[in-house]
Amino acid sequence: MFPIARTATISSSERVPNARGTHLVERRTARLSYAAAMPAPHSTPAWSVAGLRLPKALENDERGTALHAALRQSTRKLWPGGALLVPTGAWTPALASVLSDAQREGLLVRGLEAVERTLEREARGLSMVDAKSATERGSRVSRLVLLSRDGTERFYRQVERLVGAQGPRLLAIMLDADSGQFAATVPDASGVVRALLLEHKDFVARALLSLYPSASG
């Protein structure tokens, strides 16, 4: 919540009696009032694991509560100086199967630059739809970006900016896997693969359940 704006005032006894001095004091008062009204910068990112809303298919039954607990149980910073805590997970054959299925459906994006372009394009489209309908859609997780553990600090800084810009619709998870395991899942990919984006909420739900099988009951 933003702090309450407080207007700085100067009593008449503090004003300089001549016109020039009075104007100087009045201008200073206006500057103080404007500065006091500005919101304080956030000390923590708006995105947080605790505040995420999962896809409806998961949120509306007992799996939602279990998944929330699993996501919060093990978190880490993307890089030592970062402010964002993201969930961690293990690479599993079940997850690899989900990723392969998503690739066949054309719903898997490979590489951080391609992920950024995809999310930015989607965000522009959503903004246009919301503007036309004069409504704002809910902030529910619909995209999942999986990260390898062997990225550079620059890579993870870039991811942190991306997550902050996209907000709660994007969930980022750091996997106990390297770029080689990522690339093996998408054998037609060229270059190093350290980020994979699942574009559809159904695949997001399947991937989460494969990452945290205890939530399936």
C-alpha cells in the first residue's frame, strides 16, 4: 500500500516579509508537497510464490492446496543479489514426457529470447482485449517457464526482469537439471537451451503435477 501523502506547510510567521522571499518559500513548499505524495519504491517484487493463483483445474480441488505448499516448501534466489524467490523442482521422466507432448502440439518455446518475445506478444494481445472489453482479467498462472541450473548471472538477472514484467500469470521454476537435459527433450533445438516455456494452462497443470507428485494425492 502506498504511504499517505502529507503536504509540507509553512506557517505565515515563517514567511519572509518581502514578496521575493515569500515566493521562494511557496515554491519550496510545493516541491515538498509533490515529493511527499510520490509512492515509496517497493522493497520486494510484486511477484511472489505465496500470492500466485494456480490454474482453475488445480485451484478448485484439494490438489491446489497441496501444490501451493509444495511450491513454497523449497525456494531460492535466481542469483545471489536478486530479490525474487522462485520454487525449485527435480527433473523427472514424467516432466520430460509432458514437455515432449507440448512440443508435438507446438506449445513449447525454447530459449530465453524466444520466451521473452512470446510473452511480450501475448501481453500486448491481452491488453488490447482488456481495453476493448473495458475489463481486467484475473491474474492466474497460465504460463510456466522452466530454468536450468547452469545459467550465468546475466541470464538469471534477465529472467528476474521478465518475471517482474509479466506478473502473476507467469510462474518460474528452477530445476535440478542442466542445459544438456533440456536440449535432450527438444532434440531439434539449436544452441544451448536453458529456458523452456509451456504456453497452455493444461500443460502447465500437467507439468506442476509431474514436478510435485505428492500433490496428486
